[in-house]
Amino acid sequence: MIEFKNVCFTYNGGEEKDGIKDFNLTIHKGETLLITGGSGCGKTTVTRLINGLIPHFFESNLTGEVLIHGKNISDEPIYHTSKYVGSVFQNPRSQFFNVDTTSELAFAPENQGIAIAEISNRINKTVSDFNLHSLMDRSIFELSGGEKQKIACASVSVAKSEIIVLDEPSSNLDIAAIEDLRKMISHWKKEGRTVIIAEHRLYFMRELADRMILMSDGKIVEELSAEEIRSLTIGESKKRGIRPLSIKNLSYSNDYVHHSTSFIELSDLRYTYKDKIHRIGIHDIKIKKGSVVAVIGHNGAGKSTFAKCLCGLEKKCKGILEVEGKKCAVKKGLNYSYMIMQDVNHQLFTESVMDEILLSMSDKVTVTDEEKEKQSEEILKSLDLLSLKEKHPMALSGGQKQRVAIASAIAAEKSIILFDEPTSGLDYRHMHKVADCIKDLSKAGKTIFVITHDLELILHCCTDVIHLEQGMLKETYNLNQESIERLKSFFLECFEQTS
């Protein structure tokens, strides 16, 4: 059905470090193919060649052939390709054309000239298949990340795309939303659709993938069958430099013990949303200085709001923050805190990676420009970014942008650093680099709060857990060999059959 014949591709303007080289691949009808590998290995390029974004949208140098149903994708207008290839992007907001959910589901078949009655039938069936009744006739802007991803997937289903391409669809999802995504892919698989997923996070695909290809430097370096995928151990995954195919047997690997006698304390934290229904209410949280605290909870638990309140971004939030014996209103938290957002595009402002780091040092009036630049280079080197210091931040991959934001947080030298999903879109190697960086910050006396759905990250670098549900503190505990089963049970509850 899909054939790559001696394809070589490089980007004009250097959006990615490399494209693909001498690439040959056949994807069979009805196959579910998982593509993985390190950042910049060429996964996204493969998906763009299938859905026609290359060469029709990205300026490029392309040789060889990409054939779908025997037709060269380069010779087909993209509107024709879209009739049988549907795409779900890492950030679903980038593919929406309407402001309400029902209109978004109708958009593709309307543009294909499908009869109104047929469109209505398709929407009703998709809503029923995926249990989306509560999401219909809703504003796109009011949806959570997981809900937006559901609408993007549903749009592909309504369009009846026989080929579905997903580019890192789980990177910004919580565990419940990942399970919903897994069910959608399973549904497409049963319908006989061809599904291609480029991913770093692999465990939810363990029972679904018919084949997995591992890429490096734009080439396929290994191909695994469904049986080989399911038998792959954590150690074997580690040797290949990929995320594990199972999270059940992950172990706690953070042996750092901090001996600080100082504390960060948050008391009487209260915040009410505009709807007057949803709220956050936390009586008291006391954390040792230098701790790395995982903030966990289901979708809507209040994790991101908690973080925004803690660092003073919600000015109507009430509460007291005490840092090293000094008390202040929690709305003054910006004096002590630095937050890295989940969508880092909102906090990258300058023309180069180096300037982005120097911007965070602008308050250091007693440090010379030469010293600032030297410190910036050391930070960039620690995060494998030094070679990109002259690049524009918006020309980087998602994982690279994330690391630039982390580098900016390090440069700001605040007492408290908050990370909102710091490893979304990161491969195995860079996830561990971020984890090691977080541990180094902890050893330097920084107190870290990490909002995350990445169990592997937590087990690698966190010392404590705060569990929130429905805006309330469910429990808090130190992380050690005895308590990890409590943590793992939270992550495994949706995946007992698939992990």
C-alpha cells in the first residue's frame, strides 16, 4: 500500500538536523506500524512524506519515490492525498479549523463534498464508537489537551481515512487520555485501517503494534515483529536507547539523599475558578529544601493550577508561601519561582538559543557579559544544546525547545523551579539528561516541583510525591523502595492489561 523507494530527503533552512537517507520501506494495508528512535532520527519526516506535507508544504530536497496505491505522492495535490490519509499531530490545536467540536468533525467530509445526511451519520457513529457525547457542541478553546486529542482523532475517523498517521500523539497526555488514545488506535486496527505512529513513549503500543522500526540518522537500523516487541525487556530497550515497552517492572533508581534542615512550606492555598464550581484547597504542604517533588493526579486534578498558584501566576490565589524562614503571600511567588510551561512556545522570545539563556540572566547586574556568556555555554553543554546556540528557538524540534526552556530556568537561579511535563516529546537519552539535570539542581539546593505523567522520569529523579485529585491533596509521601508500589499502582491502573 505505501512504499518508500530509495528516498533521500533534507530540509531547506535546517528545521531538523537531518532528514532521511536511502530510505526503503513497505507498509502493508491494515498494518499498525510503530516508528521510534532518538530526537532528529527522521520519524516525523517519514510521517510528513506519507501525508504529503513533504514536499508540498516544507521546502526540501527530495529524491526517490513515495508511493501510495502506486501513485507518487509528489505528483498528487495535497487535497487529493487528504482524501485517504488522515493526520493527528503532536499538538492537535495546530490542525483545527473551527471553534466548536461538532463543526470540526464535519469539516473534512464537508470539504470532500459528502452529503449532509452521510456526514451526520458518520459523526453520530464516531461519537458513539468513542463515547464523545460530552464533547459535542463544545468550544475548542475550553477543552483539555486530552479532549483536543480525542477531537483530532475523531475528525480522522469521520473522514474515513484509510491511512492514519500520528506524530507523537501521547506526548502531552495524562495516563487516562493515553488509555483513550490506545482504545481509538485499537478501534482503527479492528476496522482494518493502516496506522503509522511515530512515538517516543511506547508502552501503550505494546499489544497493538504489528511491527516496530527503530531509526537513527535518517535510516532504519532495526525492525522488530509483534512477537519481538512484546518480549523486549527493559534492559534490551535501554541498550537500544528507546523507552520501555512495559512500565510494570520499572525500578526506583534515584539514590540521592538530601540532608537539608530547611523547608519550603505552602499553607492555606485557595483558588476558585470563574465557574465557581471547580477550586483548589490545600491546607498545608511542607517539603524539604532540595527535594524533587512529583505532582501527580488524573486529568482535571488541579496540577497545573497548583503550579501556577505556587509561582504567583494566579493573582487571585490566596495562601502563604514560606521559603527558608521568609513568608510572603503566594501571589508574590515569582520572586522565588521559575516555571517551565508545558507548551514552551509561549516562553521563547529571542532570536537565538544563546540570547534566550542570556535573557534569564538579565537581572545579574554584578556579572559581566563575558561571564554570563561563559555560564550560558556551560548550561547549554550540559543539556546537549551548545551546537544549537546560534539557532532560532522556533526552528528547533519540540524536544530541543523543551531543553532550551529548561536551560533558561537553570540560568534564572530561583529557589523553586516548577516543570510542567518537562519530558513531553523527549526521547530516552534526553529524558535521562533532563532527569540528571533536575537531580543536579536538587543537589545545588533548588527545590523542584515536577508535574508529570512520566513514571520513568519520576523513578529516575524524584524524592517525594504530591498526589492531587479534584483540587484537593489526596496524599503526600517520600519516595523510596517501599513506597514505589503505591506510585506505580496509580500509573498502572489504566494499563493492567496492556503493560
